[in-house]
Amino acid sequence: MKLEYKVQGGDFVRAGQASSQVKKVLKRLNVPPAIIKRVVVALYEGEVNIVAHAFQGKIYVDIDADKIKVVLDDIGPGIPDIDLAMKPGFSTASNIVREMGFGAGMGLPNIKENTDKMKISSVIDVGTRLEFEVNLK
């Protein structure tokens, strides 16, 4: 099963909609709750990163019998130092984003912690691609 969602940068009102939709689909497919939680936590963090840092993005979810694969592609400023961005607590979020309760610098570490495989690639002034997988077995 393949799913696709558009995400608009700066739209915090709709942040989390894709994650919620994926959660509903996984429940209907009788995916174990512990796996649903891992996928939804990772996806929500990635979705909020698009909203907080990019102009726009797309989320692609591919569910098969063995795994759930998610790709988040955004158009935005890119990540200058991925290793630094992976450190818990490091954030480039604006003060406005932090005042809304986002941007604590735990997004990427939480994604890594909740997935079985994770890869990030980024080009400055172009955008970022985040890919992750959660095994079903």
C-alpha cells in the first residue's frame, strides 16, 4: 500500500495530519500497537521538521508485509551539518517555532531511536530527504 501527503511549511495548524492518517491506516491493517507507535512518533517528528524548517514537502509511505518505509522530501534551506543536527538538543528552530513548543532539538534523535533504518541527505538551499524504515517482523 502506498500513501502520499503534502506538507506546507509554516502550517502548524495542520502539523501532524499525515501522521494521524497513517496511524488510522496502520490500525485498520492490524499492525501491532508498539509498531504503530514507533512509526507515528518518527513520522510526526519528520512532519514537524518540514513544517518548522522547510517551504513545503511531501511524505511517501510504503507499507508491505515486511516493513513500513517512509520518505520525507522537502524544499527548504537544507541541513548544513547532519552530524550536528543528530545531536540531542541541537536546534536551528526560530524563536517563534520554539515559543509554539517545537524546536527542542529532539526530532532527528527521536526518529533514529524509533526506526530500524534511517538515512538523511541534504543539499543547502535545495532541501532534505529523510528516509526511514520500521520492520513489521
